[in-house]
Amino acid sequence: MTTPQQLQSSERRIDLDWVRILAFGLLIFYHVGMLYVSWGFHIKSVHRLTWLEPLMLFLNPWRLSLLFLVSGVATRFMLGWNRSLHCHRGDRAHMCGCVVTYEAVWRIAWLRTLFGLRAAPRTVARMEQHQPA
């Protein structure tokens, strides 16, 4: 039996691959299931599956946590053999985050101006609750 210290840097972690496949499968199942439950989603089906709601409520708290856990463990194993990886990944992630944020913010503002859209009534009500008197 091999211990983590005995693993070679070129060995692939098959167990992490399967956990990642399971996590993404659950994430896809969750988002497809959102079409058929009673609470809000971007698009809905006319068919409701009431038996699906308890399963969706069970998956909800940890579906993204599982993906972050797998990503963190995979990154830790990559850092074990390449210490400069975090610099390269951090630069790329920071650049992508800035570009996506810039693109999303101005496009949403432009679309709201173009179509005269305002914030959802529920959001406006929440904002009014938190304003000082």
C-alpha cells in the first residue's frame, strides 16, 4: 500500500478524478432538477416533481462545497511538486476575474438602461429595510 509521501509527482490521482466526476454529476443533476421544483429558477417546466424537492434540499448545502474541496485538494497535490504554480494560477485567475467583472458590470448596466429595467421588487424592499431612519 502506498502512502501519500510515496506517490511520485507524475502519478495521477484517480480517486480525485472520480470524486470530481461525482461532484459535477450532482451539480448537473441539481440544475436540471431546478426546472421541476416549486421554488424560483430562470426557466421552469410546467411539470412539477414533488418527490424531487427533498432530494434537492439535501443536495443544496454541500454541492458547491464538494467542488471547492476537490479543487483545493487537487491544487494541494499540484503544489507539492511545483511551488511556482500558485503564482501563475493566481495571475491568470486575477486577470480573468477582472475581465469578467468589468464585462458583466458594464453590460448589465447598459441592458438595464436600454430596457429601463430596475431592481426586482424583493431586492428594493430589502434595501429599504436596511436604510437608516
